[in-house]
Amino acid sequence: MKGNVRADRLPADLSLTPTPPPVTVTQEPLGGGLPLDPPPLGAAPAPQEQGFLFDPPLGASPAPQEQRFLFDPLLGASPAPQEQAFLPGLDPAVQGPAPLHLAGVAPYGSWSAPSPAERRARWWRALGAFALAAASVIFVVAIAARAITARMPGVTAEAFAMTPVSRALLLASRSARDGAAAKVLVAPEVFARWQGSTPPPAIRHDGYASIRGGVLFTPDSFRPTGSSYDLLLHFHGNTQLVRESAEVAGLNAAVAVINLGIGSGAYEDMYAQPGVYESLLADIDRALAQRGLPTPRLRRVALSSWSAGYGAVAKILELRRGTETLDAILVTDGIHCGFAPEQPSGLNTLQLASFARAAQLAASGQLLFTITHSEIDPITYASSSATASYLLGAAAGHPVEREPARDAPPHLRLRAAEGAVSKKLEKQMVPTTEASLGGLHVRGFRGNTPEHHMAHLLQMASTVLPELVERWSEGGDPRPQGR
């Protein structure tokens, strides 16, 4: 046939290949022949010793109790002895009907349930592994807790008396409280802060930092114990004079001084733009970080002004977003407005609206709002005395009679004031009237000259700043956030 020709050109034999006879293997005792030596011809092993690699001879069958299968049935099912098992890929007719097995050998894939003794052994091994892992974790926690506790001043004896687990839980709770869980092992100052022994930040007190429209001082009296700080934001006035006034009064706050021009219009125009005030506060944060305060966080603000600087305070009170804590307003001889004859007060009260709201908050104790004024009458616009009287009435809901002043503030001589006013023209602060409603304080002083006007700036360390220092001293009343 084409395609079935041998190399010698003769036709190929296409008859079926005869099936080879079955091969048997007998198990010999130790010392016998090779394991696969065939038995002598005609010799047949006893049925109980018979084992077959392939098919048994016709009519031969091992004892049912010794039968083994390459693939045991699952779930405990046991086939009848007559069931056949075939090697994959072989024709059952060629392979033979008998099941495939190896006598005396545990076949691959066989399974039997573990004995109770083996189950107990497995359970004890698992329990031992778990106990070893738990002991390792406890040992690591104990060593870490002991090392950390050794670095905590003041509580070493108490902490070492605790169990390792209790000590670790204590340290974890404290670190979570201070927001320093990730720094427990690398920041010993966190633990020192728990004991009140954290060293203060290394603040630079010399010189100043430039900010938008002015300068920022960190005076010698500024001694923050952490990242939080208070801020005195002053508008209009000699910068060194304001700094020295804060130091003489003992004010523990950063001091920013902004100067934009002579009249109030420059201040009003600048801070009438939304967001300018908040940008200034962010600028102050950056400047404080450069001067050594780590991660500055503004706590309280006091807005301060002299003369024309009130224009900035008026617009800030009107447009501020309230994200900072405004806690105090200090105005020295400088709230003015236009006239409005149709109003009962004769004043343009719309220009005083933001100050009137602040006066009401101060009267209820939510702010410190202190005002000083002279007897100067500008004629073309309302005096600081007239506006102060209006704000008292707006806060009380009716006109308020002022009482005669009792005590005069001490007169201070500051180095920064030398040369600003000659000694012949220097004026002292002589009080005339005073009135208070809650946190709203109004005090009038004698004088109607430029030197009297200047005295309100020169003497702010003895008039308005002591009230702020008292409020912000330890045990003071910090106001709620965002007022």
C-alpha cells in the first residue's frame, strides 16, 4: 500500500502486533534474587505472596483482603473486588480485566483517617508553635516598653513597677493622645512633654522678619512653650516703639507692625480686599517658622491700632473669615467716622457697624475691646471721643454715663521714644472719664494737641497692653475657635 513500503522496497507487514504475555513479580526474602527476577518456569507463588505489575494470569486473582488500587475511592467508598482499574491510555482489551494493584505496597494517592494519637500530636505541635509566637511578641513588646520607659524622666520607678503589657498600653495611649504615635521610639521630647519638661523652642529674638506691609518681631518677652503662639497685630506706629512696649508690658506674644501710609484710607483700601488679612496671618506663620518656632499654630489674635490704623481694623472686623481666634481689640485714639445729621447720634453709623458688633461681643464677655481717646476735635469728621460714646451706647442698648477716672497710668520712658517727641513737648496721660461693660473698656484722657495724640502710642505699655497681658496670662480665658 502507498506509504507502507519498507526501506528495501518490500511491502510492510500491517498485521496486528501480538500481545506480550503478562509479567509477574514475586517478593523474595532478604538475601534472595533480584527483586524483578522472574520465577522459574512452571512455578507459581502462593496466592498471598502474589503481586503483579500488569495483569495476572488468566484465572488468577489475589485475595480480596490484599487487593490495592492506584486510585482509592474517596469518602470511604470501597469498590467491589471485581471492579476494574486501568492505566490511562491503554486499551482495556489489551490490558486485561483485572484491577491494577501492587501487593504489599501502599499505593500513591491512598488515604486513611489519622489515628487519635496522631491527631493529638498534631494539636500539640500547633499549640506549641502558637505559644512560641506569642512569647516572641510579648518579649519584643516588653523590651521596647522597658527601653522607652527608661527615657521618660520622673516616672521610671512607677512605670517599671507595671507589667510589660500594661506599660506598653500606657505608652500607646499617651502617644495617641499627643498625636505622636509614629514618633514613640524616635522622639524622646514627646515623653518629656507629658511630664511638662519639654525645653522651649529656640526662638531668635534679635532683629525682625519682613512680612507683607510691615515687620514681625519676636520680642524678649515672647517665650512659647510649644508650637502655639499668640499674636499682637498692630497697625500704624513706630515699629521699634511697639516692640519695646510689648516687652515692657511683659506680653508673651509675637508682635507684627504694619505701616501703609498717613491716612486711614490706605489701610481701608488694603484690607477691603477679601483674603488679604488671612494671607498676612499665613505670612506671619512662615516668618515665625524661620525664626525658630516649629510648626507654628496661631492661638489668639489681638488687633491693635493707633490713629489712622483703625481703618485696617474696621475692614478686618467686617471681612474676616473667622478661621482664627480673635480675642482682643486695642484702639488708641483712633476711631473716626463721617457725619450723618439724619441719625440720632449725628454720626455715620454704617462706618462704625463692625466696631459696634465687636463692642456688643465685648460687653457680653466674649472679647476684650479697650479704647482710649483724647479731646481732639477734627471738626471735619467725628472725634474719637464721640465714636467711643456711641459704641458704649450701642453695646448697652442705651446711652451710658461715664464716671470720672480715678487712677492715672504710670508714665513710661522708652528708649525707642527718644527723639520722637522732645522732652519739653512730651505729655503725660491724664485720665478724665472711664466706663466698662463686660470686656468693653473706654477711657478718656486730657489734651487736644498732636503731642497728646502721640502720647497714646508712646504709653500703650501702661494703658491698653496691661489688660491684654492679664487676659493672656496663665489661667486666662482663651476664647472659642473661630469667633
